[in-house]
Amino acid sequence: MNDHFADRMHDVPRSFIREILKVTLEPDIISFAGGLPNRAFFPIEPLRIAADKVFREKGGDCLQYSNSEGLVELRGYIARRYKQSQGITVAPEQILITNGSQQALDLLAKVLLNDGESVVMEEPGYLGAIQALSLYRPRFAPVAVHREGMDCAQLAEVVERNKPRLMYTVPNFQNPSGITYDADNRRAVAEIISQREVVLVEDDPYGDLRFSGSAVPSFYHLLPEQTVLLGSFSKTVVPGFRLGWIVAPVELHEKLLIAKQAADLHTCNFTQYVLLQFLTDNDLDHHIAAIVGAYGRQCRAMVAAIDRMFPAGVTCTRPDGGMFLWGTLPEGLRAMDLFERAVTRRVVFVPGEPFYTRPVSSATFRLNFSCVDEPVIEEGIGRLAEALKEMIEG
Amino acid sequence: MNDHFADRMHDVPRSFIREILKVTLEPDIISFAGGLPNRAFFPIEPLRIAADKVFREKGGDCLQYSNSEGLVELRGYIARRYKQSQGITVAPEQILITNGSQQALDLLAKVLLNDGESVVMEEPGYLGAIQALSLYRPRFAPVAVHREGMDCAQLAEVVERNKPRLMYTVPNFQNPSGITYDADNRRAVAEIISQREVVLVEDDPYGDLRFSGSAVPSFYHLLPEQTVLLGSFSKTVVPGFRLGWIVAPVELHEKLLIAKQAADLHTCNFTQYVLLQFLTDNDLDHHIAAIVGAYGRQCRAMVAAIDRMFPAGVTCTRPDGGMFLWGTLPEGLRAMDLFERAVTRRVVFVPGEPFYTRPVSSATFRLNFSCVDEPVIEEGIGRLAEALKEMIEG
């Protein structure tokens, strides 16, 4: 059986983070490597109460096979929230509940991509998206993201030359870089791809986690016909329920629904009911405010520690939300070297490599601040600073 | 966006059953069309207690991101159960937890099939498998199943001619036909495909639901290197949790794991914990015995009513387990005609068409007996008998 797998399996990267996380399980290690929400904010007791209610009131309904679209009341909640928080009008009929937004990526690629078709991917970009899309053998067209958003000169060139079918973006507090596309950048991006046969995916798992600055309007306002919105309850409620969604134009929704049905019939019914009950009985924004408060403090502590301790020449982004910031080493240094030195000092992070669609020897690295409190940040950044000084001073 | 989807979407059948189920939602209809387990046997209260315990004892663990393989203790339970109930030795490391066994089909096709490669499919065969595999654009090689199992002459020819890469079987109480491959048939099948580059998928969602006769050994005993086992808790506990699994040789398991991770990171963590708690605190076999008792009574009632009321020339299978039986009309009659007449008498079933990989005008039909009690069976079969008589007598 050994050497006889489908061609699509040949060039899928095995998750780099997965490998790294093995190191981080050792007890004395300080990890800035994870991409996990902070479990201290999981609403365990409210979810327990919600689950109990669902068992008692929904009996068999919550445990039987269900439809592939997802619970209609949950889709209604999501539609209302788009309206209230972003002024976006979508119908519940445009929403498909998925096993986390990772599944949304798989379904979109399945429905939209033939082998070798071109996909615009942020550089650096979310490695889970790179992995999911890789299985459909696209030609990746990486476009750099900078502090203010996507590199529009590069995008215009790529769109003209490659005729991409799909374009993947995380415009708010991007994973891995933490940057946010500003309003001008979004308008410029929309202008470049408007009227083209490209579907713009706006993946927004972190949008609610803003701790400074003010919200920037979604691409949906600019290109409603071409934009697909991905959302998730993983960062705002819990990731273990695996509940995300896709908002798509009706014709695309129909195709996604067929793919969803073929892929796994439907998303777990029980957790959809429990989440809906939780959302009905609790104020999600109040809950999110607590998360945002903590992540904001932790991000500020990390940025301050970096400013204070990292040697000159190492630069970092200053996120307004989300869970990550992105560092860049001085010319000529490699993040993998830093990683090796860091491990011996019992601190880890993710070197930039897996966030690129092509082999690079990267000077960049991702730091997570959602799961570490201020004293640990202080200690961990201190250890990293020592490793950096050792590298730079030779 | 209308006319620009991936080629793989062109020939996927939209679920026929899904369309039919819309009719069955009307309140006065008797439905033999569904494929649902009977919700009267959902262990709601034991699951409620298990969930409560999990929330209290596992805190954040059950709600955080988790590994792609699935909960190791649940995989251990599954491995022990294979040993105890079937004498099959598998390691937990060979088991991957999936979102129902439907996802197992998607992952297997993704990992094993290039466009146009050949797949042996039972005829008639499980429509969910036909749908899942269709998205990978295989060349289907249908092989007839009869009362004793697969048509081995046809299989031998297909294997020689088509060099299939995958072979899909439901050897116990097959969906849709209700038949079981007997031991001789399994040996003959194994001999034909032994040493060939074909992966034999033994999908066994109904194996525990035997109400007469005795168990027939799994293909795994005959071809351990080539057999992939699919299992599910949907028919024995609840389908709404979406918990199934794949047992595969280690090299294939590794590839499936990469595909799983790309597809949705991991299966819902919380329901895995709740199910494990339920299985720890309750006797699954005791629970299954109650289901089997009812399904057996209902199957016997359906067979008896058919024997008594259906006109001569209409034949039906006599299942030893599972949830379905399969009827065949006399030469020249079509199940779609029967369906139309049946709907006017407020009784429905699934005409044979969607269980074939090629367009047929089928004389066959599937009847489900798991969700209807004896008086309803009597009434519904009576209505069907009237429709049949009307058709046959012109």
C-alpha cells in the first residue's frame, strides 16, 4: 500500500506547528508557539447549564441525524449578528454551518478549484489554509502583506497574469502577522479584483477580538457578489465544539451544501443546539469583552517587553487585536537558528517557514500572546532576548 | 459565479433521499423512506449525566483544540471492543476518529483516488458512499450483490479488467439491500482481490444490529493488510454526535491523518469525551440488545405483512439485522411509478435509482423498518400492497 497514494497527497505539508507543539508539552517550557484561545475564558458553567437544558428540552431532536445546512436558528443568530455588529445583510439561507472554519476552506477548494488553478494567498499566510488548499493542487500566487494590508501592486500583477480563481485573506489581525488591512487598502484590493472571476475569501476568526483602534468595514460591503465570509465560534466561545460557518452567494452555497453532505452529512447537531442555547441565555459581547481585556493586556505586555529587551534591528508588528504578533530578524539571520537557541532556554515560538507557500529560509517568526499571562510573557521574552543577543553578537 | 465551479462538481448526484424526505415531513404520511435509527432508543438521560460529569471533571480539556487522531481513550475503547467482540487485533494508533463514517469515505477517496481511477461499488450500494466518492471522479465498477454476497464472477472480471484502487462493501445487513455476505462468499472475494493493489473498505455501521443468525467473520481476518474497517456510533448510540472511525494500516493511517487535519483539524472534542464517559458508565451491549429486540420485531412484522399482503411476483430480502429490506417488482414495472402511487396513499419509501452508480430505471426499492412500530408497519404495507395491486392489475 506504501507507494500508491493519490497524487494530491504528494505535496501537502505536514503541519509544522503540530510537530512543534510536541516540544511545548514539556512542563517547564514557555510557549509562544500555540494558536490556542485561552481556556481560562471558556464559559464552562454556562455551557454545562445550556447542555443540560438541551438534553431535557430537545430530547431526541438534538441527537438525531439532521440537515446539512446546520441548525436554522443558529444560522438566524449569525445573520442577525452580522446585521447588528457590521451592518451586513445576509440571509440564513446563505449560511452553512461547518466543522470549524477549517472545513470551510476544504469545501471551498473542493467546489471551486480544478488542479493547477491559481489561488492568491497572503504572504505570510495562515498555514491551515495553505494545508487545506494544497490538497486541491492549486498554483499558489503569494502576495505580500504589509502593515497596512495587501501589496496592491503585486496583487494587480498577479490577478492580471494568473487569473486566480480564489483569493484567501484574513483582513483583521491576520494569522500569523497580526496586521489589519486598513480601509484604503481594502478599497484598493476590491477595485483590483472587481469584475474578475475570483472569489474573495474573508476569513475572520479574530474580528471580534479587537482591543485597540476601530473596526474596518468588511470586504462584503465593497464586493458583496464576490465575497465569501468565514466565521467561527472557536475564538469567542470554545474551539472544541468545532463550529464555524460560511456565508456565500446562493449559487455557491448550493454547491457547498452538496460538498458538505458528501463530506460528512452534517455538523454535530448536539453542539449546535448547546451553542444556540448558550447564545440565547448569555450575552456574547459581554463574554467577548472579558477575552479582549485579557488579550489586550497580554499583547501590550509583550510589545513593551520586546521594546525593552530585544536587541536593535529585530522588528515586531503591533496588533490591534487577535492572538499573534510577527517578528522579523535583522538581515542574514534565520528564525530556525533562533528557534534552536530558544529551545535550549526553554522558550518556543513558530518560525516563519510554514506560513509561506514556497520554500523559504525565513527571518520571520510568530509569537502568540493569548495563552500567557504577563509574568510569563516577561520571563519568556527575556529568554528570547538572550537568545537573540547571542545570535547577533555571534 | 454561476457557471464556474470545479469540474468535480458536475456529476455529483444531489441526494435523492434528501429530496424525498421533504415529502415525509408531512404529518399523515407513513415513511419507510428514512435511514434513521429509532430515537426511542437514544440514551438521552445517560448521555445527559455523562455530559454533566465531563463538564465538571474535564473542564477546559474537553473544549479546547485537540489532536487530529481523536481522543486516545476512545480509540482504546474501540480497539478493545474489536478484540472482545470479533477477535480482531488493532492498535489505537491505527484508529482515526471521524465526523461519522461518511467523513471516512471522503478522506479515503481523497487519499487514495486520482481522477478516473476505478472503484468497485456494490450494486445496489450505499448512496452516501456513491455521493462521497463521486466528488473524486472515479470510474465506478459496479458489482452485483445477491442474497449470499457479492457476485464473484463479475468481481473477478472487474478486478482483472479495471485494476480498481478501492472497493467499497457493507458486508453486514447491507444498505440498501439488507443482505449479508456469507462466509464462503467473503473467502471467495478475498481470494480474488488478494495481492492486488486494491484497498477493501468494510463499512460496518449495522454489524452490531443482528437479530437472527450468527456473526460472519470480518474481511479483516482474511486480508488484514488490505482491509480498512469503518465503524460508527450513529446506529448504536446516537447519530447527532457524528462519531465514526477508520481502522487502517499504519502508512495509510498517516496519510488519512494529514487529510483529516487539512479537512477540519479534528472531530468535535466535547462529544468524544461525552461518548467515552457514557461508554465507561454504561454497558453498550445491554443498550444495543434493546435496539436489536425492537428492530428484529419490526423487521419480522414487515416481512410477515409483505408475505401476507403483497401481490405475487413482488420479492423481498429477509435481513438478519440492520434497518432495511429490499424489494423487487415483477418484470416491466418501475419503482418510481410505485412511488407516485404510494405518495397519494400517504406512504413512502426509496425507489432503487439512487443506489446505482449508473442511470437505471429500477424495479427495486428500499424499505426501512427501524423507525416504525408494528401497527404502522401493518397499515403502511397494506397501503403499499394496494398501490402494487393497482399497478399490476393495470
